[in-house]
Amino acid sequence: MYKLYNEPITKASADIRLPEPRISKLLVFILGFVSTVYIHFIFGFAKIFVRGDSLYEAFENALSDKSRVIIAFRHGNGAEPQLLTWFFLYKLRAYAAKKGFRFARRPHALFIYGYEVARWGGWLARFVMPYLGAMPIHHSKIDSKGMARIYKAITEGPYPVALAPEGQVTYFTDVILRLENGTVSIGFHSARELEKNNIDIPVMILPVSVHLRYDSSGIASMEKLLRKTEKHCGFSRADCKKDSFTERLSKCREYILLLNEKRYNIQPDTSLSFNDRLSNVVYTALFTAESGLGIESHPAAGDEDFFRRLYKVRHICWDRIFIPEFESLKKTSKVLRSIADLGAGEAWFISRHQELADFCRYFIKDIPQEESALHSKIEYVQNLWDFANRTMGGAISGRKNIFPKKIIITAAPAINVSSRLAQYKENKKAAIADCVSVLESAYYDCINGINS
């Protein structure tokens, strides 16, 4: 599924053309037999628990046309869309029935995904997602067609529309670095459209968070992965024998950071914190990618500018690998075709800098201590490996996931966006900021509730 990330790309290809999203009952039926195997491949045989009734209530209201629902899910480990799609289609109804909830129709959710997923996800993703009603959207350019499709899905219902307010994978589940405004903005726009058409149905945003918990087998897997990281860093078992768990993490982290500083000609300054030194690597890596693409960069302060620049680099690289005008290019000279192939190869290598900057921007959590919760330790070890993986030119396909014992899906009470329309009409920016703040607080309520 991640072949494009595993091997250097040396040939340009035709751009991906996706069919218009729709729900295929036949595909849903067929996937019922094979998707469970796929989920076990990602999560092992973990048992799923649903915390609270908010998830059931939201689906019950949406599927009976009492509300329009946007599922705003955290995207911490990367596989939440696959897990939630499978759970909503094949498990949610049975779980809800045990709590006394009955749905007017079979539950399903229409997921929104970045258009680049269709490019790196392989043929299986490109075949399955459109026929599950999933809707692509561009991160880095105006996509009026994609937005119109999303608004229509929300306002017409009845299925909830699901998207990640964090914008992409964030690698940690107990920390929220940033939330984009897009989810809330979409909610307000949809509520306005319903109001204009005199449809008295509220738009609700449902905060959903997925948390993994482990047992003794997770401890063994964590030790194995940490040892693998140490070996890749050149540390023998004897080198680490007397070190504590925290010291082992710190030793690997410092070694990998030093290599990145050397790579980007950054003079190590041990008077700075790890996060400050890593930030220097992040921005230098992004600037290096921009320079390789010929982008004149004028960095401004703030995260929003960083992610705008990151998405732009990602988009340009994929456009050089999957060329929209490829068919006309094939009819031209061999020289032009060869230049396009060189451009694709260069874009792949340039994107290694972008992949490093992407991951490292989130790798700012403190090292867990001996007494820290097991899930925090495992998550950090997985990310420490990914720090090495991205340094070696890898991407998300190179992550090593440890099978959990439990998967806990928790949903906070839904946020009524329609009830905030008066504030939105008066001051859009303030209304969006306020609603994003409420959404963030809801996520932390989920996190604190799980960890208490």
C-alpha cells in the first residue's frame, strides 16, 4: 500500500483520476469479509471499547434526519480513518444496540482525505475510497469542486462527514499541537446553507478521539523496537546495559539530532533545549526542500505559515511525480519525457526533507519517565524509531506499530454549531476561534477522562 514511499521514484507517472465518490453496496458487502483481516494487520486482535453514549446519539440523530453531523476525529497514530470506517460499517450497530440505540439505516460515515493520499496510497486505496463515499480535497490550493461536494454531503445528509481538524497525522495522542480552522468553518458554512434554505436541522460537530492501551506483550514489543533503534544508532547492547529506560531514549534521540544538525550544517548548541535545536533542524529542512524546488521563501512567524509552506512543498513534489499533462507529454520528444522523469526523481528526494520537517515538527514531547504510563512510553518509542526512520529518508510507511490490547473510542458531547450562528454573523473570525477552543477543550476532556 505504501510502495511509493518504500522505494525512490525515478519515473514520472500520469496523474490519478478518481471517480466521483459514491457508496457501493456491493463493495461494502465484499469488504465485510476482508476488512477485518486488514484491521487485525494494523491493530492485532485488540478489543474495542466505546466510552460514553455521545457517538451513538450522534449517529442516531443523523441517520434519522434530526441533525447533520461532522465527526471531528483526532489523527494521532495514522490509522484512525481505517479503524473508524470499519467500526462504523460493521460494528457500531451491534455496540449501539446493547445500549438501547436503534438506527434508522445502516451506519456509515463519509471521510474527507487529502488528495495526495490517492497518489501514495496505491491502487487499493484509489479503488476503495471513492466507492465508500470518501471525498478528496486539496490542502494547498483552492478546490471549489471538492468543497462543494463536502457541503452538499453535510447539508443533504444523512451520513455524518468525518475529517481530522489537526489536518494530518500528529504522532502523539495525548497532546494537541494545533487545530486547523477548516472543520469549524465547514460547520458554520453548512449551518448557514441550511438556514438559507429554511431547513431547521442543526449542524453538530462530534469530537472523537481514539486511544490505544497495552499489556505485557506491548512491553516486550517496545523493548524490541527500542533495541532496534539503538542498533541503528550504532549502540551495542553493552553500551546501553547500565542505562535506565529514560537514558536509553535520550542517548538515541541526541545521536539522531546531532546527525541531522551535521547534515544541515547547523552548529550544535547544547545550551539550547532539545526542542529548540530540533526546531532549527525542522525549519532548515523545510527551507532546503523549498530551495530545491526553486521556491522563494519568506518565512513568517507562526505555525500557520509553517504548515502552509509544508503543504505547498508536498503538493509541488507530488505534481512532479504524478503529472497532470502526462498524456500530452508522452506524445512529445524522448528528451522532454526524460526530463520529466528526472524531475520526478528529484522531487522524491526533495520530499525527504519535507517528510523530516513534517514529523519533527510534532516530535516535541518530553521523554517519558520510568513511572510514566505504558501507552506514553510505547508511543514515544514508536516515534523515536520514526525520528531515525525520517532521518534515513523514510516516511510514514516506515513507522513500526506495536499491537495494543485495547482500543478505546471516546466521543465528547456534540457541539451545536447552528446555535452559534448569531455570533458567526456578527464576527466570523471570533466565532470560529471560540468554537475551535471549545473543540480543543472537548478533546482534552476525552484525554483526561481516559487517563484518569
